[in-house]
Amino acid sequence: MGEFKVHRVRFFDYMPSAIRSMAFNSHTERLAVARADGAVEIFNFADNYFQEKVIAGRDGRSIEALCWVGCRLFSAGLDGEITEYDLENLRPRYSIEAYGGPIWTISGNSEGTLLAAGCEDGTVKMFEVLEDRIQFQRNLSRQKGRIISLSWHPSGAQIAAGMMDMIRIFDSETGHATHRLLVDRGVGASKSREVVVWSVAFLNDHTIISGDSAGKVQIWDGLTGTLIRTHLVTKWDVLVLAVSQDESSVIAGTSEGTIVQFQFISSTVGQQDKLWVRTRTFKNHSHDVRALVHTDSAVISGGMDTQLVVRPLLDKVEKNTQESALRKIAFPHRNLVSCAKKAGLLLFQFPDHLELWRLGESDRNGTPGESLPVNRKPEKLIQLKTKGEDHICCSALSPCGSWLSYATVAAVRLYRLQISSNNISIQKVSKLPRELKSVHQLCFSSDSCRLFASSSFSSVVVVALNQTDCKYLHTLKHKSGSRQPIHILSPSEDGQWLATANTDCEIHVFNLRKMKLHCSVPAYSSCPTAVSIHPTTGNLVSVHADQQIFEFSLKQKEYSEWSRQLQRQGLHPLWLQRDTPVTSISFNPNNPAHIMLHDVFMFCIIDQSLPLPEAKTKFYNQMILRSLPQPQRLRESHAFKTCKNFQHLLSVNLLEDLSLVVVERPLVDIVAQLPAPVRQKKFAT
Amino acid sequence: MAALCEGYTLCGLVPAVNRRSSEIKGIEEERDSDHVIVTDSSRSVTLYKVSDQKPLGSWTVKQGQVLTCAAVFNRLTNEYVAVSDNKVIRIWKEDDIILDKAFKATVSADVRSVHCAHGAEPAVLFQRGAVRLLDSLLSAPQQPVEEVLVQDEAIRWSTNIVTETQQMVIFTTELKGDHFLYLQRLKPNSVQKYRLEPEEPGLSPLSFWASYRDKNICLLYLYPNGRVYQSLVSVRGPAPDDGAQAVPLPRDQLLSLPVGEELLEAASAIFLDDAHVAVVGVPHPSAGPGKDFLCIWNTNFQTLQAAKEMAGKLYGQLWSFSSKLFIPHGKALSVIPFACPRSSLALALGKLKQVKTEESKTSTVVPSWNTILHGEEAAPPKTAEARKTRTTRKMQSSLSLTIDQVQDLIKTAPVEEVEKEVQELLSRQDPKDPQPSLGQLALALVSRSLADPKFYSSRALTQLVPIRCLSHSVCPDLLPLALEKRDYFLCQLCLLFFHDIPEAVTCACLKTFISLSDADAERLSLEPDSVSFVEMLISNERAQTGLQNGFSPALCEEDRTDAVDDPKAKAKEKQKASPQQTCPVGKHKAALINEVLQTAYSEALLLPHLKDFSSDQVVLFLRYLEFLYLRYSTDGFSQMHGYRSPSLNQVMDWVCMLLDAHFTVLVMSPVAKGLLLNLQSFVRSQVRLFSELGKIEGSLQELTKMKMKKDVGQYSIEVIELY
């Protein structure tokens, strides 16, 4: 069917940042994840764990705690500020200084009216949550030693605070400390070290559960302030606790990377006297588990090893279903690589810099399976450091390779590149139109003379580029009323169409000639993860977080016949079982029937001229086809041609000369760059 | 299996005519396990070297004085300590010749005993319950000694226990029929008092024994009704509150020994290790009323592991020092070495590998340890279950008179009537819950048959054997009786259902089966399953072809591979090989031998008995085993049928053992030469097969390695093709 020359690129040193904190909003089923570099990511658990929003971080912002109040997201960190995020514009809305030194924790009460922050100076500061901001209300009585962790009693009348060597219980009305629970230090050498109560949980029945740096999970009676039970879980620290909604289960994350579950069950069947019993241990992490969420059916954990792990509790989900599968989310669900198809350049986006590489060359042709000798090595042309503290939220490289643009929360920057074989020049375009601000996605048109930027209120700013300057042309708007950010911009090859997708699952197509909305694709319940317009047929192909594929004819403004057939027949189960989203779609100009897409673990060419695979046919059939003689091959083949030779794909692009560029980032390389985990005694070592 | 070795006499005793106890007051270990000091009840203390059976020294107090407690040896100072006339403590060294010249001190109260455990200071127990360390006592011999015990309370037994951190003296007392245990800790002093659970009224423990294990003191005591109890006393225990209140001491029944009609008088039980108890003065379960037995019981499996009849009267005294039992009996003090290997299930049952048939067949009728320990119906732990059956036995025998009646009937009635009654009784039983007392019927039948040579009821016994309640240890004479009466069907049943047949008996069976003439054997009626298995084995012996397990009989003579291509040579080879393919024994005989092959055994114990076989027997047996082995390896049918059959491993084990036992004889014998050559080439072909497999494995590993090695590096340009 096709031979490809593949540039296999492994020099993108993408390094995800460690997960610091997580908060789960059970009403909207959104998980907020804070990373060590200050970035906040929003995952939609109702939609196949799709990472729908990323708010870029910033130097010096270290988030220690995240907290949902209703649909509003707050964070606090060691910079001493409480920040609320604007989830529509993907930026911090405001930050206020708490004046208590570094903030270790924040926690909202169940009504969503108050926010308590635990500070380094020993105060618990109460903030009133107002309509558009938060306002300092008062301090609870000040303690000696920092407040590391906080937990509200569900009634809101009391609040438990984990400190050094102790836990305090405050009356939230009066602000006085009512109990002091002394936490034992570790034995032996650590006796002299203060024990840090990393996490507390205040349950409805006034049970307090604490996890501390001596490796203990302790159960306390909050009414009397007495210790009920101690579970020694690890030799290292218990860093985080999470309680299930019904308070029947508690999980504790440790420095060893284990997660220990405790359940409130009766020791013998049929008896009423329940107690907290250590039940299960999960080990999905190699490093510290810093953040935990206990949903009704799963344990969600993250930590130093940067992966987000969703571990379903097998007693809560149906066995052997998609839901019961362990999921590890290690790579972002968006592109960090831009490719200049015509120039053979690659742009890699890092939080605080960009790298521009030129691909290598080989003048030889080879037979399939062969590695070609590399004549010219790939070359790093430019490393561009950002100005200011804000991290890059998006970047783009024009197809001809002469424009480069990136955006931070604060600003958009555009550069003009001139690259000849031995001379590279980069020139900043100084005067950008005022409309280019608050940008979350950037994209160049295929002829490189337009720049599209998704902006606030789901609008797209169109800027015209020419040799000398850039000029604001138009702001494209749709009328659906959605204010959610646009996360995909996809212009057509001929420059007529621009497709946009936002996190409200809407796909709008604009006519760039008339600069107005052409049509909206009928809304589908799952968020589009990749959208692209076919260069010749003008069909829009979209792939969604639930792995469904649609093809929509822009001329007829209806789903194409192929798409209908695909929906009638259904996708192959193995296709639907993949757990990473398709992040890009491209087309082969030589063969209009081919659609190329990829996720982290495979890339796939869909041949629309071939029959779709039935549920019982072998989906991954490349090996079998290879062994068959040519005529038989045709009979056996089906539309989905999957290649799994390359793994941990961050990007797959088809260059103009029809060679493929695959950018791999093997997980082992990421793991190799992690700091050493805590030492563990292994048997026979 | 625990075993008692041949004993020897350490010293003679003056026969005690009308006394219950022997003249030995006590035996204590001296400097090492080979030296003991024996204190006799009159005046002398003697030091013996046990392995030499000779005295090394003896000390006697003056006429008129009496030693009132057993002498002990203080290892710290190499001194002996004894007490004469209740109040005079005497201390001497080995080179002191005359005892009267040695050190003595008179104390203010009567001394009950002196104890000195390994490496600890001697402790003195006074008759009224006070305890002093010898050193502190001697520093002020006339110090007042308090009374711990109340009026009428008297010490019955005492000993000394040393834990890692503490030394303690424990003693039991009796007060108006109640028994108490005192735990006196030394340094710091504290005393804890426990009350023993009362047994039937009027019964006092006959013997006590205490040992320290796992932070607990384990107290073992035997009652005259044959029950052996164990109580665990925690060393740490509750906070000492001056022992004001006697804490009830829970107990576990370890064993219920058969005592016959009358209660025991002089008996004692001691722990040999955590699973074995040595009992003296209790009747052997199948040897009638005589009580002159020394037995070792396994408490985990409730089985009698070894027994020895002692000549002369037993005094119910027993000591054990480092795998030697010291037992005074009749006119002598005997030393009997014993061995208690760690009792694992495998050892207790021998090698029982055939799990498959175990599940399919036997488990329904016979309690296998597998099902008792892990099985569905055995929820209570093993000892509890066994204990229950033992305790209920007594109850039920008193309740269900019919079994007793039948038992009485067996003693007198003719065979036909007995058989009828037994059958009727069995038909009334619930097959799921057979009564253990049914086993008594078998015992009665066997003892009648032994006593009356004309009486033998094969039918009744064959009905009784497949019941859960019978085993070889319960009725050890059954299988030898069946052999003697040539009742081979019963033998087969016993081999099938008993899991504890000693290797000697197994070998006796095997020997009889092998030397059985085929004509006789064909007349037997045997268990149909086993016979049909052999029939199948023989019937398709010709039908097999092809290579299985890498072995072709055509190839076994020579390692010529081209023989396969040449049809003539192949036929010739086959002809040559075929004689081994006929079964060397008749099918009934084969069925019987198969039964032996499947029994449990342990190799070390079986080997000596195997050596008794004559060379003809060995050759025949070996030929049969070879036949089985060939059948098994030339077609894969050892797995495919549901019969109870010996497994390939069992066959192989027997071949190995037989060769081990008789190799030299076989090598010399011309008859066996071909056989051995065959076996050898067979083994060689197997070895070749495995080496070939090893090569394949190696190359496969190499393949996976090659796949792994492909390292891409930072950048490469590759060509792929999609189809």
C-alpha cells in the first residue's frame, strides 16, 4: 500500500513536571492537576479522561494545594498567594497575598462559602468566597509552628489542622483551638526530628485520620481527642490522604510510591462494630505519591514520577471492561511539536523555551525495514528563551518555516526566520496588533500569510503577515454562546476554511474568504481531540475523546456517506479500547482516500476505499498481511492500517516530500531523568 | 516419623516391691548432654557418662541422713547442690570425695527442691512455696522464709524455666482437689497464680511437664483418664498483683490416649518437640491392657509414631535430655535414644504425589490430609477435628449401644452372624458422618481373628476399611492379618485407604504380591477399577506407534538415526524391542503391585526393607516397572484416563529405589543385564531429548535478545511499509 521514509526523532527532551496536587470536582467530574512548574491541567473524567485545558505555569509559582469551590478553582502555594483561575481564558484570574508566609494548604468548606488557608506563620486564615473574588475574613487562633494540612468537618463547625508534631482542632465559629492531638515521632534516629502531619481528613462521625512523616496513618476520635489506632504504613512519609465520598474508604500515598487503602468495615462478617482496616496496597508509582483523589470507583494518584494514574477499584467497577483498566496518563493530549512541512523544520515547545531543529537527510533509498545512512545530521538551529516569568502556553511554526510564534498568558510574540544553509537569522516582529492577547492556540495558514489565534470568548483573531509587517484582519466569532476556549485550530490547505473546536465539544467552520461562519458541525457529546479538513474533498474529519471518527462534508453540510457507514457498522473494539486520544490528523496529497492519525502508541492510516473492519476481524493485521502474497493481501486488508513500530509518539507529520516525521519520547528516557526514588530494601540486596 | 532406637541400660535398680515410684529421685543433666547425675531415693548421688554407660563418681550422705531432693549441677560454678534432711543444703565439687566434708548450710524452713537450669543460678523452692536464689539464701541461711501456700496446700511438682531475660520457678499445688499453678519470677520477684481447669471429679494430674517456647511456657499434663492437656502461660503475663487472685488457666486437649477399662496409675507425658509427646505407662492402642509401653505420639496428626514395650514394671517416670529418653523400669534405668524429625505433612504421610486420583476417588471415602487441611468440608483446624472425633468417641460409644452390642457379639458369635450384624450396622450409618467407634469393630474383629485362627470375616472387614474412621495406626494388625490370610482384596483396600502404613508393611505386601503365582492371582477378585486400568494398559500395548516424549523404542538400541529410514531395520528393531512391551505379570498381580506403587512412603525408611528382596523378585519387579514406564512414555496416556493409577513419577521413583537397593546384585546377574541396558539407553535418549530442548531454548533466547538489541539512538531515517 505504501512505503514511507520515516525520520525517527528522539531528540525532543520533553520532560513533564511532577504532579504536586490534585482536586476533583465530583459534580462536573473534572480533575484539576497542579504540577511542580505551576501549570494547572483540567481533565474531564466524564469524557475519557481527556485533558481539555492546560493553564501554563510560571517561574516561581509553586502550587501546594488546589481546591474547587463550586466550579471555581483556587490554588495556593509557597509564594504566599491564593490564586483563582479563569477557566475560560486559561489564565489566573487574580492572586491575593495572604500575608501569612508560604501557604501549605487550602480547603473550602462544604457550603462553598469559606476558604481556609494554612500558613507558615501558624495561622489558619479564613477567606470569604464572594461572587467575583475572595476576601479575608479572620484568623483562627494562631499556633506555634506551620499549618501543613487542613480538613473541614462536613458540618463546617470544626476544622482540623495538621502541624508539626500535632494536630489541632479549631472551632470555626469562635476560632479557638479546642483539641490538641499529639502525634508520636518516629522511632530510632528520627526520634529527634519533628514529625510533619502531611495530611488530615475530618470525617462526618468526627473521626480524624492523619498521615505523617513517620510513616503512620492514625485514626483519632475528634470528639475526645484520643488516638484510636495507628497503622504503620511505611518507613518513609505518608504524604497524602484521600477519603471516598461515602467515607467508607481512605487511601494514603507514601514516599515509596505505594498507595494503601483503609476501609471502614466490621472485623467479622455481620457485626456492627466497624473499624478502619488496612485492606489493599497499590504500587503504580516509582516515586513519591504527592496527590491522591478517591472517586467512587477509582483511585487517582500522581506524584514525582509525573504520571497520572487512574486505578479503578475492582470491587466498584465491572470486571474486564474498559472502565476496569488501569490508565496511566504520561503525555499531554495536545501537540508540543510544530512541523514546517515545506522546510523540514521542527519546533519543540518547552515550558520556558523553544527549540528549532532541522531534520537530517539521506540521499539513499532503501527497502522496507532498513535504516538509511544519515548524510546530514539533524541540527538545532535556534533555542529561544522566553522573556518574563510566564511559561509558554502555545507555539506555532509556519509551514514554510519563515515564521515562528508563541504565546504566554501575558503576551504573543512573532518572529521572522531566515534560514539558508549556513545562515540563520531571527527577527522579532515588534508591532503586533492589540487584538492579539489572551491567546490559547496559534496556527499559521498553509501559505504562511495568515496567523490565526484563538482568543477569549471562543473567538479567533486573524492576522495577515507579509514581508514587512503584520496587520489585524478580523475576529471570527460564532453565535453558539459558548465561552469555552478553543483548543484546536485547523485551516484548510486551500486557505478557504478554518475549523475550530472548543471544549464545549463544538466544531465551527469559518469561511476565510468571506470571514464569516460557514457552518457548525452537529455537536457530539465527546470533545474533539483532532480536527482537520481534507485538502481535495473539503471534508472535515474529526476524532473525539471517545475515539469516534466523523467525516463531515462542508459542501453538503452533512456527514459523509463514509462517516454514516462507519457509524452504522461501528468502530472495531480494539480501536475503541485505546486509552490515548488521537492528537493529529493529516492527509496524503498523493492518495486522497488516506487519512493519517496518531496517538501515543500507534499511528494509523485509514484507507477509505477499503472495507471497514468487522468486530471479529483481526484489527492489527499488518504482520499477517506482510506474510501474504500480493493478491491475497488485498482481500484480507481492511481500512485501518496501524503501525506500532514507534511508541510514545508526540507527533507524526507528513512532509512535503511525503516522508514521515515521527517524534518519539520513550517513557524510559523520562524515567531515567527522574531523581532517584527513596531507597528500598529489596530482597537479597 | 519419629522413631525409638535400641536402648541400653545405664544402671541397675533395686527392685521396688511395694513402692509406686522407683528408687530414682531425679536425673539431671550435668556438664553436657552425655553426663547425667542420678539421685536415688536413699542416700547417694551418682555421676554417669551416658555413652559409656558407666559411673564416673558417686557421693553418699552418712547413714541416718537422707537426701530429700534431686541433686543439681551448677554449671556456673561446677558445683553440685543437694539437700539432705529437708533443711541442710550441701554443695560440693567433683573432686570432693567425702560428702560430709563438703560445704553445708542449714536453713530455717523445709526445702522442697533445688532447681538449676542451663546457665542460671540455682533456685531453692521451699515446701511452703517460697523461692530463694541459692546465693542470697546462703548469704543468710537462717533468714526467715515466708509461707506462700495456705494451710493444706501442698506442692505436687516443680521445675525451673529460664527465658532470655528471666528465670522463673513454676510449681503446681493441690488444695482440696483443686490444682493451681504458681509462676514465680525471680529478679524481680513476682508470683502469678493460675487455677487449672478441673477434670472429672477426683482426678488429679498424674504428671506435669513444662517447656518454654515462643515466649510462652507450655505446660503439659496427663490425667489418669488418658487425656493430655496443654496450657500456654505467657511469660510476660498480666501485671503481677501479688498473685492474690488465681487466674483460670485455659487448656487445650492435645491427645486422648486409650486407657482401657481402668484409670492410669503411674504414667507421665513429656514434650519431645512441639509436635511429639512421649508417653510412658499408657497402654498401646492395639496391644491389650498392658501398660508397659513407651510411646511417641504426634499431636498434630494424632498418630502413634513409635512404641516400645518396656520389660518390668514402669514407674511413670520419664526424663528426656537431648534426644535421649531416660526411663526406669523393672530393675534397670534404660536410656533410649529417639529421633523426632520435624513433622511435616509430607513426612507424616510419606511421599504422596498423586494428587489427581486423590481428588477424584479417595477423598470421597477416606479423610486425606489434603482435604482435612485444605478441603472444603474441613473448616475446623486439623487437631480440633481429630480431637473432636476422639472426644466424641467415648461419648458415642456410651450412647449408641448397638455398636457396643455388635462389639460384644464379635467376641463370641460365628462368622456369618458377625458379618450380617456388621452389614446391618453399616447400612444404618450415615455415610457422610461415620462414627469413629466403628473403628473399634475392626479392632475387635482383628483381635478375635488373631486369637481364634478359625475365625476370619473378610466381608465385614472389607466393608469396614473404606470408612473414614480406620487407619493403620488405629488398627495396626489388620493389614498383616489380611496378608497372612491371603485376603489380597482386603490388602488392596487397606493400601488404598490407609495413608499411614509403615514402610516395612508396605514392603511385606509388595514381596507377597510379587511372589504370588499368576495363576493364583487370576482367581482373585480385586477392585474393578484397578484391574480395568491394567487391562487397558495391556490391551493397547501393541497399538502404540510413533514417537512420544522424544523416545522411540526403535531407536533405543542404538543411536542410529538412519534406522528410521530403513523399513527393514525398523521392523527388526521393533521386534527386538517388543518383548519388553509385554506385561511381565498377570493383570491381577499388576493391579496389586500398582496399589503398592501408589502408597505413601519415605525413601530412607523403605530402602532397608527393599534390600530383603531376592534377585528374582527384583528382576521381575523391575521388568514390570520398566513395562509401565515404557507404556507411559511411549504414549501420553498416563494423563488421559480417569483411573486410579501410579503416576510416571511414582514409577520412576520406585525404579530408582530398586536400583539403589540392588544395583550390585543386578549388575552381576545376567538376567538383568538386558534390562539395565534398556533402561540406560532409555535414560540416554531422554537426556538427549532434553539437551536438544536446551539448545532450542538457547536459540530462542538468542532471538529475543536480537530483537531487544535494536537501539535507535537519537535520530534515524528508516523505511517502513504499510500493507
